[in-house]
Amino acid sequence: RDAKKPIPNYKIILLLAEIIAKQNIKTLDISNKKIGIEEAILLAPAIKELKSLTQLAIRNNNIKAEGAIALASAIQELKSLTHLYIDQNNIKAEGAKALAPSIEELKSLTELTMCQNNIGNEGAKALAPSIEELKSLTELTMCQNNIGNEGAKALA
């Protein structure tokens, strides 16, 4: 390989994901890393292996609905997760619908923050039954999601 030629981003992400997956880490904060759809898809298998993870922050990355769909299957495997932050990712209702069943599996979750994702009433209604199943949840933050009365009632 030519040493002057940069390594493509996806190869770097795969390498980092492999390294992360081998670690017994409790907290993973990949906020503000310019992670888009493709990177979220590539990171999902590694995140799935972080069985001891208690806090996961994926803030301000613009993973969109497709990234949320990819991460959903990984997130549901994180049974030790107590804090999940998926803010400012523009996942919309489609992403919220994909995450709902995964979130329901997180029985140890105490804090869920999903602000500024444009999930609307449809996304709020999709998440509501899953959130209701989280008996250990003490803090739910869903600000600035274009949720109207219908969605708010579902979440109440």
C-alpha cells in the first residue's frame, strides 16, 4: 500500500470498530463525530458486541432513519445499558419506529434522550408502548421533536 495514500474512512471505522469490540468498556460516546448513515451501518456490528456497555451516546451525527435502523439490532443486545442518548440525528418517525422494539429490550435503562430528531406524533406513538415497558426508566427527554398533543398523550 502506498503510504502517502489516505486510508478510506470506512476502513478506519472498521478498524476502530474491531478494536472497540475487543474492549470491556462501560461508556461509548461517539457524539459529534460526523457519523452518517454509512458509518452507522458499519459501526452497528461492533456496538452489538459491547455487552458490558452501560452508557451509549450517539449525539449530533445525522445518522438519519437508515442509520437508526442499522443501529436498532445492535442496541437491543446491550442488556446492561442504563443511559442511551440519540439526539440530533434526524431519525424521523421511521427511525423511531425501528428503534422502538430495541429500546423495549433495554430493561436496565434509566435515562433515554432522543431530542431534535423530528420524530413527530407518529414516532412518539411508535415509541410509547416500548417506553411504557421500561420500569427502571426515570428520565425521558424528547424535546424539539415536533411532537403534538397526540404524540404527547401517547408518551404520557
